[in-house]
Amino acid sequence: MNGRSRLQLNTSMWLYIPLAVMTAFYLIPLYIMLVTGFKSFEEVDLQTMWNLPSGFHVDNFVAAFGTLAPNLTNSFMLVIPAAILSSFVGSINGFILAKWKFPGADIIFPVLLFGMFIPYQSILIPLVEFMRTVNLYGTLPGLILTHIIYGIPITTLTFRNYYATLPREVLESAHIDGAGMLQIYRSIVLPLSPPAFVVVLIWQFTSAWNDFLFAVVLTDSQTWPVTVALNNMAGSQIIAWNVQMAGSFLAALPTLLVYIFLGRFFIRGLMAGALKG
């Protein structure tokens, strides 16, 4: 091994050491959830929370799933349409703002992005009043509509920056051949969009799944997503931390699986220009 190879090896080692430390740090909550979820109620104690369980008590996960199953269904019924619809709306907005320079486009785009910086808490009261007016308060469609609208700024930004990298000559040649804006979008732009769609779908899926504030305000006990139901698993006198930790792991599992199996596509989408300015 020559000096240059040895130097590259040493550099890589110094790079991987902090990465390994950060990975271990972020995996600590997952470890605590799993080992506590497999413990019996008698084993749950702050002094021994790092210890492995004496046996694997799968009944904790069975009990947690039995309690959270309807709410897991509600969460899937929420995040799937919210992610898909907000992604398509953002795709259309991004295409128009990137390739159709109409009067006022340079004003509309920053105003639209301003929605990313509006705190959730500041619009809760008018949001609740609006949902009551349109008879969507306490329903999943109302929560879905909220996430679609709140997701439009980030999805529009992502698609707009992605479409800005597409060659204008291709779109202009299609326009010369008689294709309209909608046909150009459907036949040329949309088939080139999977990298950007992967980014925004994963982002929106994670954002809607992990939401608690909108969910607890806009839904009732029949339409609670899993995040709200998990918060209400705690008893009034005694908290079965082993069952609650098992439920926490079940609630986190879908987003974990999304990033485990689709994380490489997420990175590819970013590298393909999805967030380039």
C-alpha cells in the first residue's frame, strides 16, 4: 500500500468514526423502544432500562397492535391520498412556475413559499372555523385537505427547481409541433418526473404520518391517527410502559421501512436536481 492509499484510508476512517457515533446516538431511542417493548411489566424500571429483557414478550406488541390497529388504518387512509394529491398539485404548480413565465409569476412563487414559514399554531383557530363551515371538522377528509394545502409550498418548490433543469428546447419543439401546455406536461414532463416524485412523496408521507398538532385538533376519537391514539394509550393511574413502547415502535415502523427500502431513491432524487436552485 503506497502513501496515497494509506492517506485515503486514514481519511476515510476519520470520516466514518463521527458518522458511526451519530448513527449510534440516533439509534438509542429505537433500542430503548425495542428492549422495553419486549420486557414484562415487572422488568420495566429506569435503573435497568438499558438491560436486555429476560425473555421476548411478544404479547406486548399484540396488545399494542390490538389497541392501535384502527388508528394505524386511519393514518394510512390519511397519508396516502395526502402525499399523492399534494405531490401532483406541486408538480403542476412547479411546471407552470418553471416553464411558463406569465405576468406575476415572480410574485406568486415567493408568496406561495411564504406558506412554508407560517407556524401551525397561528392558523389553528381560523382552520377549525373553516372546517366547521364546510362540515369537515372531526373527519379524515378535513385532515387530508389540511396536509394537501400545507404541503403545496414544499412540493411546488421541489418540482419547480427540478423542472428548471429540464432543457427548454425539448418543450419548445413540442409546442411548435402543436402540443398545448397540458399535453406537454402529460407526455414529456410527467415521464421525466419520477426522481422528484420520490422525494416529495417520501417527504409528505413522513410529514403527514408524524403530525400530531393538526391531528389532535381536527379529528375525533373515531378518526384519530396513530400519533394521537398513542398519546392516549397512557392510563390514568398506571402506565404500562412496555406496551406503550411496543406501540411506539409500531407507530414508527412505517416511516422506518419507507426510509430503509426507499432511502436510496430519495437520495438519487435529491442528486437528480430535486432541490437545486
